[in-house]
Amino acid sequence: MIHCEGLVKIYKTADLEVFALQGLDLHIEDGELMAIIGNSGSGKSTLLNMLGGLDRPTAGKLIVDGKDMLKFTERDLVRYKRKSVGFVWQNNARNLIPYLTAQENVELPILLTGSRKRWRAKELLDAVGLSHRANSKLYQLSGGEQQRVAIAIALANHPKLLLADEPTGSVDSKMSNQILDLFRELNRSLGITIVIVTHDPELAKKVDRVAAIRDGKISSEMLRRRSYAEELAELDQEEQSHVE
Ligand code: ADP
Ligand code: MG
């Protein structure tokens, strides 16, 4: 699904160059749920922004869905962002509107983007376990519930890839566990590939694979458990052999 090889990102400001990614290699399979950990400033957000087409790499290889992103036109980038990717940020709730209901908050961006292939707000709230709060005003929801609304919005365009940058940074540990459980569930029920950037080592324990970044490079990788995609492939094979 995603293949990075020797990925480089240099930010140029008036008086200095920042080497945010310095030859990063990473391969992400379709259907994986993975975490990226690393110290502040190590390049995690930069990587996520590249994967999501929010910014372009300076050099290297970045293949998404078999296509080379460095060769994307502006139009390709816009289309990719719109059709294939959902984003969740730490302070997503800030972009929500307190005096609208949860459902209205989800409906609004769907209306604005006017995408044809879209989910209904109600189904989305159901997918994130919030249907019972659909008619509550956003300000009446807890921090964790607001983050769920933000996740519902991120799913509205049927993304193949969900990118979450410190999605539990502003909620307590019980809540962040619940949010991680939700990501697992979405990964399994919808088959979405999910990449979560996190500081939280507890969170990183619950995903399929963890990659650590140091100084703009992957410094270690650990397989936690078999991904859902692999489990499914195995089931398929078993079925095949039954048929034979
Ligand atoms: P992390 O998310 O791991 O904290 P970032 O990817 O945000 O790290 O940043 C990596 C490095 O790139 C840092 O040194 C940061 O200051 C720098 N950086 C990030 N974004 C920009 C930008 N838009 N312009 C200049 N430097 C940036
Ligand atoms: Mg960051």
C-alpha cells in the first residue's frame, strides 16, 4: 500500500535548512494498524504529512497505491487527499463547532466537500460508537467523545488510509485506550489501513507493528502481532484448500 525508500524532507527557511527526514525506509501493508513512535522533533508529523499528501518530499521514493507520489501533479495530490485519506489530529475538537450537535458537526464537512460516495452522518456516528449522542451539542460531549466525532468526520470519504497524529494527546489514559480500541475496530471492520503517531508506549502495544523514528530515519521496527490483513489471507488460503 505504501512504500517509502530513502525518503528525504528538507524544510528551507530564510536562514537555515532543517533535515526533517533523512533517508527514511518504510513499508506499510494494506490493512495494517501501525504506530510510529519517536521523540519530539524526530520527524513523525513530517512523515505523516507526506503519506497524506499534505506536503511533498524533497527526494526519495514514496509509492502509494502503486503510484509514485513525487510525480503527482497538484491535481493528483488534491484527488488523493480527498478520496483516499482521512486525518485525525490531537486537537481536532478545536475544529468542531460547540453549539452544533454531534450529527450536525459530521454533516457539515460532508455537505461542504459534496463527495458523491459518502456515508451518512448517522452511520458514521454509529461506526464510532456515538449514535446515542447524535443529538447532543458538541460542548456537552466529553473530550473522548469529541475525538470520536472527529474520527467519524475523517471516515466520511471512505478513506483507504487513516492517519492519526497524536490522536490521544489531549485525553486521559483510560480514554486513550478506548480510542485505540476504536481504531482497532475500524481497522478490522472496515479494513482501513491506519497509521498512528504517538508518544504513548501503552498505545503502541496494541497495534500490529511499531516503527520508531530517530533523526528522520526508522531506527527500529517491531512486529507486535499478525495484522488483520494477514489473518484474512490465511483464512482465504484455508478455504481455497478446502475447495480443492
Ligand atoms: P515530530 O512530529 O516528530 O515532533 P516534526 O515532523 O514536526 O517532528 O518535525 C521534524 C523537524 O522538522 C523538527 O526539527 C521541526 O522543527 C522541523 N519542521 C517541521 N515542520 C517544519 C516547517 N514547516 N518548517 C521548518 N521546519 C519544520
Ligand atoms: Mg508532531
